[in-house]
Amino acid sequence: MNDKKLIDFYNKEYEQYFDTYTGKNNYPSNLYRLKIVKYFFESIGKDKDIIKILDAGCGGAQVITSLLDEGYINIRGIDLSKEMINYSKIKLKELNFDPNIVQYGDVKKNSI
């Protein structure tokens, strides 16, 4: 599948994602990702304010908002879907977080 087809597919599928999971913060893979990330960072024993996190494929920013709530402050997110980034920015702003920590871009192409 070429990149344009992948991006088109992802942009189309975000609507189903929103209908199913928006506002619930319980997208199954996000809960698992959050558990892994927290375990990893807790195991290395560094302070939350010096750890730098890039959430590649941040989607609706559920993992990001959860980590921010827990005191992690150096977090950035990137996603292929402009719609997801727009939603993430709105959600972050509603929660009094900086909406500019998420950006549209393609990690594979290093285009942030």
C-alpha cells in the first residue's frame, strides 16, 4: 500500500474511531500502550520532568493526556491524520494543556 492510500484510509477510519471511543479514553491499545510506557519510565527511575516522550501515531492524544495528568511534561505527539491532530488540539486545550505539543506529520518521512 502506498503512503497516499494509507493516509486516505486512516483519514477515513478516524470517523469510526471517534464514534466508538471519543471521550471514553478507553481505546484498548491506548490503555496497553500507557501501561507499557508508565512501567518503562518508572523502571528507569528518572524524574518525570526530564524524560522526553514522542508519541508517534498519537491519534486522539489519549496517552498524551494521561501522561500529562500524571506529571510527565516533555511530551510531543505526531500523527498522519490532520483530523486526529485537530481533535487532539481541541482536547488538549479543553484540558488546559498546550495544544501545540501535537503536530501533523509523517515520522517515516521525518516531516514534522
